[in-house]
Amino acid sequence: MLKKLMRKGEELTMLYPLKFKPHLRFYPFGGYKIAQMFNKEDIPKDRPVAESWEISACPGSEGIIKNGPLAGLNLQEAVDKLQADLVGEVIWERYGNYFPLLIKFLDAAKVLPPQVHPDDEYAAKVGLPYRGKTEAWYILQADPGAEVWCGSKPGLTLEEFRRLIEQGDTFAPMKKLKTKAGDVYFVPAGHLHAIGAGNFIVEVQQNSDAIFAWDWLDWEIDEERRKSDIEHSLAAAVIQEGDPEDIPPIKLERGKNLQEYLCACRYFTMERLVLHEPWTEIGDPRRFTALIPVAGQGQLRYKDGIEKVKAGESILIPAKMDSWTVEPEAELVLIRAMVPVDLREDVIQPLREAGVDDERIISLGGYVIQNDLRMLLVPK
């Protein structure tokens, strides 16, 4: 039986790794890979699924806890109940009961609408019920010839952006890039982007569903929304160029394990862990950890028990769960996402200690004027 802890006269369940029944989105671009690749029991196999929101507290789209004493609560209810014990002292102080991340699998069997996401300031300015949306993609699988559009084409101006939209050449404002498994794309708020058919993606993003598409393609969207989105897209867009679109990972050998830094910004850090031997974390009461297993299986051992770990079944590790160990069976591959407490402490310092130069570290932050690592490392 799990132990109990007390706070303000309320009896709470001792913290443990949380698994979820995900929230599903059935957009027109969806396919069957989420069910096929992971044999996920929560995913229908008889209809296309576009997105599986694995760890979500987005209003109306929350994931439901499916294991342990908290089973049946959605993630937002768990945050409201456990507060800093779940999300961490620093994260609670910074965000309150707003859970800051949303993690999903995305299956693009067809091309997605060309779009842009607002930042926090613009989302608030126009009265959206969400915060802004910065995101990152890890390409888990790409069919031959698969592409994404990511970033402004060289020399693009807002005037040309509007002209191309008006003449119906709606993908022309963006760069088109071939994709392959293992590619990483950082998409800050305001960045022009679209995902092409044949991409299967793990996405880490701010907890937000804010989107403006300047061409909704054949989606059933009313004309007023289509026109409004064009104007919002033009207003929210950040036109910039100069950095590579995809981010090469920084790879560090940790015994028989491999740790790859994929990207980093003020909202989240993203890593890939390839485990062949146990991986132990001492626990961090300042923030939670999200683990997204994408290949293999194993177990997660913690003070009060053991949870199975298998590909496609994401796990949220509460901040005050103390130490934990992932034990792989053969090879286990996970994507790890965290909210940085301090980018200097979380990213810059450990990479410098590993002998990585500052320019390489800066590359994890993406684009020039929105690169949080560059702001810390390059004097003005």
C-alpha cells in the first residue's frame, strides 16, 4: 500500500509516476501510426487519429490519470490538488496552477495547414483563452520524401507574405525541407510552419491550443474564421532567417547510455536518452520530469514501487517523488522534457563541463532573435 502525506489537514496520496489515458484529436490529416507503432490500448485502430495528447492539462483536453490512487483524476485536477508537490517549488511559484507543458504524438498522413502560433503577449492582447505556443518537433519516423515547411523563405517581407496569401500561393512564404527520423525542429511562437504528409512526430510545447492558419485547406472552417486567421497570422508572424532550421543534437556518452540534448528555450528543454543500463536521477523538488518512451521497454523503480515502462506510454514524474531509476530491457529510448529552472544551470554549465563550446550550445536555442541561449552567452 502506498504511504500518505499530510498538508493543511488533507490526506494526500504519496507521489508516484503518473500514467495517462491521452486526449485524442481527430483532425483531417490523421492516420493510423499512433496505434500501429505502439499498440496503444487507448488508441482506436478503426479510424484515423491525428494527435494523441499524452501529457495535457489544456482546458477541455486534459489527460486522465490511469494508474494508482489518483486514477480517474485529470491532470489539471491533480495539479490543483498536489500543487508544488507535483509540479515543483520553482514551477509552482512561476506558473501557479497553470501546468506549463503539453506533450503529444502527431501523425501527419496528410499535409497540415500553414500556420503560426502567437506568443504570450499577442495571445493575451487578442483575448485568446490560452497562452502563447512555442513548440519543438522530434521526427520519430519519416516516410520517403516527407517534408516540413519551417521558417521564412529568404528575403520574405510582411508585404510579400500578404501578397502570396492573397494570390493563393500559401506555402510559398516558407522554406521547404526534407525530413528524416531523428531530425529536431524548434518552432518558436511567430515562426511560419506546416507539417507535410508522412511525418510521425513527438511534440513538446507550451500548454496552449492557440493557432492561426492563413490557409485552412479543405478543413470545415467558417469563412469569418478563415479571414480573421489571415490577419492574425500577419500580425503574429516573426519573419527571420539566418540559422539552420533543424538542430543537430549534442551527444554525450554516459557509461553505456547516450544522452542527447535536442533543444532548449525558456519554456522547456528536450533530450533523447538511449539506455542500455540503469539511469538514476536523485529527484529535483523544484520541477517535474516528463518521460516519453518511444522504443523498447523496461521498468521505473522508485522508493515505494515499480512501474512498467513501454514505448508509447508517457510518464509524468512528480517533483517531490525523490530518487528514481529507469532500468531498460535491452535498449530503451525515451524523450525527456523539463521546464528549465535556469538555462545556465540546466544546459550551459553541464555542456561546458562536458567540453562543448558555446557556439554549439547556442545552436540548441534555434533562431537568432528568439534564441534564449544566445541572449545569455553573447554579450550585447
